[in-house]
Amino acid sequence: MQTSTQIESILKRDRMVVISGVVAVVAIAWGYTIYLAQSNAAMGMSAGLAMGNVRSWSGVDFSLMFVMWAVMMVAMMVPSAAPMVLLFATVNRKRREASRPFVSTGVFLSGYLVVWAGFALVATLGNWGLHQASLLTSMMGGSSSGYLGGGLLLAAGVFQWSRLKYVCLTHCRSPLSFLMSDWREGGGGAFRMGLEHGRYCLGCCWILMALLFVLGVMNLVWIAALAAFVLAEKVIPGGERVSKITGGLLVAWGAWAVLAAAF
């Protein structure tokens, strides 16, 4: 039998390994996102994708845009998932005292990221459609239509007050409750748990990510601001109140944008 001191030492080591892994993943994703944003700003190009008024996309263009969205979602969403990932690693060790505990944790995170990869695909399709319709300032720019931008802001504001937002945010703010009630053993179980957590996280945050079509798909300031807000919603006391206040501000902003476009 392991003593409590030995167990605590193992758990402390596990936390350091998991934190290091999460930080490495986020750092790589942010590094690539910053590189793309700087390339876009400096050359009017990003990863070889021509900007401006060019409306046709090749298969390579679509693939590179998907990679951009997928990496950006990793950069923005993994920090807010870190508390859940750390708790999963701890519970997994305590329940199983497993060999290769980090493999299960990696599988859990993979399931979470698969969900956001799905969102990235949908976002890429939306990016393509809006660009084809000349509703974006460029392939990676923001909305060129006040009605579209205002409509998205209004939708995001209303969603912040919705029941779905509340349910999904409550799940994200209660990681221990989720792990205790929905635990599944084995690698397959870890992957399904990652998918489940990702599903709730997507339900909580998808409309906020869609605001990048208003603010600028490669606008680093807004990317960082949205990532920080998503994290704050999930971890600070009173996160639900922050969501509702933000919803009101988004509705006001959206109404102003629509009125400005009309007049």
C-alpha cells in the first residue's frame, strides 16, 4: 500500500506533467495564431491565402483555413478546459492508480478537441460562404455588413441569457460533479468523456467564437479578449452574472450597429 505522502507526491508530479503538457499545447497554438495574424497584417497574406477581393477558394485554401480555425480554437479553448483536464488526471490516478495515467488524460483532451475541430469545420464553411457573398472585408477580416455584424452581436447577447447557456456554463463551472456522475473507465471512456465535456463547452461558447466574423477572424486583440472572457466565465465567482451583464452589452452594441447601418 502506498502511504498518503507517497500518493500526494505522485499527484503533485502528475499535476506538474499535465500542466506542462497543457502549457506546451497552448503555447504552440498561440505561436501559430500570432504568426498567421502577423503575416496577414504585414503582407495581406496568411499561410499562402490571397486576400483582398479574390473570391474563389481552392481545396488548399479551404484546408489551410480549416487548420487556422482549428489551431485558433485550441489556443482559445484549451486554457478554459485546463481545470477540467487537471481534475480528470487527479481523479483518474486516485480511482485506478493506473500505469500510463497521462495517456488517458491525453485521450480525454483529444475528445474535447475533436468537438472543437468540428466547430472549426463549420466555421470554415461559414468563412467560405460569407467571403463568396462579399460579406467579409477579406478572407480573414470582419463583417463588411452592418446588418450581419449587428445581427450576430444581438444573437450573442440574447444567447447569454438563454437556458442553454446557463446549463452548459453550469456544467463547465462544476468539473468535479461531471467527473463523479459521468465517469467512464478505460481509454474509450476517457475519449467519450472528453467529447461530452467538449459538447457542453461548445454549447456554452459557440456564439462567442462566431463573433470573430464581426470583430475580425485574425484580430489578435479580440481573439485574446474572447479567450480571456471564456476563461473568466468558467472560473471566477459570479461567472453567470458576468455572462448576463455581457449579454446586455452585446445587445446594445448589436442594436447600435443595426441602426447605424440603417441610417
